[in-house]
Amino acid sequence: MPETTRLIGVGNPLMGDDGIGIAAAERLAAMVLPEGVEVIDGGTGGLTLLTLMDGADRVVLVDAVEMGKVPGSLVRFTPEEVVAADAGGGGLSLHETGLAQVLALGRELGCLPEKIVIFGVQPESVSRQLGLSPPVAAALEPLLAQLLRELGGY
């Protein structure tokens, strides 16, 4: 039986660049992906991510992440890097509950998969608007290429 991989796009498409995770998930869901890959719209994330991750062998999370970089910048994080950033006061947020807190709770509950990777895209604007800003929209294709490589599809 193949490894179960869940790609979870997180965000709110009604808030501009915050919709990048959902946009990536929608595009990937329309593609032929390797066996065992599931694509999920994770909404605004938070603690609901624990339920979405439960039972998967591997999880790939995608979201807009404030990193202080140039809008559209892509960064691949490990859970350890997220926890370290949170401990250093530079926590990475996946909306109402920070990702470090979600990961810590998941570890305590024993419901995290062994393999988790996070892809963050630096937003330009997170405000009430439909659609991605030009630099984040331009980052969508490179993001998809990285995600496909991560999923083993290319």
C-alpha cells in the first residue's frame, strides 16, 4: 500500500494573498498526482489541522507566512524550524492558532505524522480583497513546481 500524503492548502481567499495555499491546492487537485496523494482545502487552519493530518504518513502544508521577505518569496520549513522560530519570538502563524502550538499539541496527542513539511509564501497584502497580488500570483507556478517535486510527481 502506498504512503498516504496529504497536501493541505491553508488560507482565506477573501483576504488577498492569504489565499495562496487554497489557490495552490485547487490547482493541484485538478492535476494527476502520484498514487497516495490527497489534496485538501484546510480553510483557515488552526487546530482543525490536527484532524486533517491525523492518519497520514506525510503532510505538506501550504500557506501565506509573514517572514519579512520580499512578497512572493517561497520558503520550505521543517517542523523543527517552525518551533525554533516560535521560541525566538518570530512565530509563524497559520491563522488563529500558531503552527508551533498546533505541532506541539499534535505531538502531545500523538496524532502527527512522522513527516511534515511546510511551504510558506511571503504575502504582499492580507486584506479584504479577492485575488492574489501580482508578486504572489507570480509565485504560484514556482510554488506548484516545488510542491510537485516534494510530492514525487516531477
